[in-house]
Amino acid sequence: MVSGGALIVAAVVAHGLVGSYAPTVYMLSFWHYLLYWWAYRHGAVAPHRFQRDAVLMKAISLAAFLFAYAGAAWSWPSVAVMAAGFVLNALAAGVLGMDRTYYGWELGVVPHRRFTRFPYSVVPHPMLLGNVLAYAGALVNADFRADWWPLAGGHIMLNLGLLAMETSVVPRRGEAFPGAGRLGGADGWSRESIAARLALAAAGGAVGALLAVAGGAPARLGAYAMLGAAAAVHLAATAAAYTRPRHGLLHF
């Protein structure tokens, strides 16, 4: 996941150029939701890659969130609600296991199974609802809410989006399907071609941004240009792996 590493480096460098960690926090906070959507909707990514990418990007997202939260005044009610939400999420993940937590059934590598153990015995979708509770708990802290409400609000809305996806969208179940590897007919605009062009354009933008900073242009402009370029490269580099059909896998 070289592009992910480059994104992290760009976010850290941007912090130094801007003098604020807000761009870094926001840039690193939401990527795992896109990976969940791609994996669920297309069923094309190799399961081990999805687990690796999702665990890494979710851990980085959580670290960025807790870093922002640590700068706010202490609030026992807020911390208690957050802890309850994250514990609920962790208990649910423990029941499912790693493969099922990361869409093992949707990716066609484990058979379907219905769970009735706690917390599934008392609440539906406890992982996502636990996340919603945790991030809502952060908003109980008035000091954090004043500066970071869009961050917590974004997490809440995206978790609710995942809940809607899992309850209303039919997953591909790891099956190849016509047109998955192309964005058109015989026009030559394959996903690989588009990804390569986006990556090249983004890399050029990153070089231009760095030159602008070196030449005395406003550091903020250069930092945001570099962040945008790194994000575009990461998006292009992962899109094909998550949306192309897989071959040679056994499906249940």
C-alpha cells in the first residue's frame, strides 16, 4: 500500500507547512469507509488485501480522531459514552471474527451464518451502531464539539451510510460481472488507463506544489495542493484493485 504511505507522509508534511493539524486529521479520517463501499458493492478485492487496508486505514483514522479529542477539555460523560460505543463495536467484532468483520461472506470466502450471541442478541448491527454511539459521545464534550463537530459528524453520517448499505444494497459476493474492469465499451478507457492518467496528473500536481512552496508561494496553498495530489494518487492506485473482478477464487 505504497500510495497510502505516501498519503500519510503528505499529510504530515502539510501539518508542518500549514502549522495546523486539522488538514492532516481530516485527510486521514475517512478513507476506510470508501474501502468498505468498494469491497461490499463490487466484491472484487482480494480479501486479505481488504483486511490489511481496512485495518490500517481505520487504525489511522481512529488515531487521528483521538489525537483531536485529546486536545479538548476532559469530560467524563463524553468519555463514558465514547467508551460504551467502542466497547460495543469491539464485542461485536469479537463475535464475528476477523474474516466476517471484514466482509468475508460478501467477498465469497466464508459461508453465511446468523449470530445470536451478545451483543447481536440485544441490538441489530452493533458494530456500526457502536461507532455511531462513540462518535456521538465525542460531541457531548462542548470543547471538542466547538472545534471538531464536522469530524465527528462525518463519522456518524458515514457509519449510518454503511448501515443503509448493509441493509438495502445487495453485495456482489466476490463474483466477476460484465463491465467491472472497464468504464465503457471499446473506447480504450479501462480502469487501469484512467488510474494511470490520474496518478500521473496527481504526481505532476504534487511536484508543482512543492516547487511553488520552494519558490516562496504561500505555504498553505502548496500544502493543500500536495494533499490533493497525494489523495488523487491514492484513490487511483486503489480503485482498480477494489473494482476489478477477481478470478480463480472459490465462492460459497
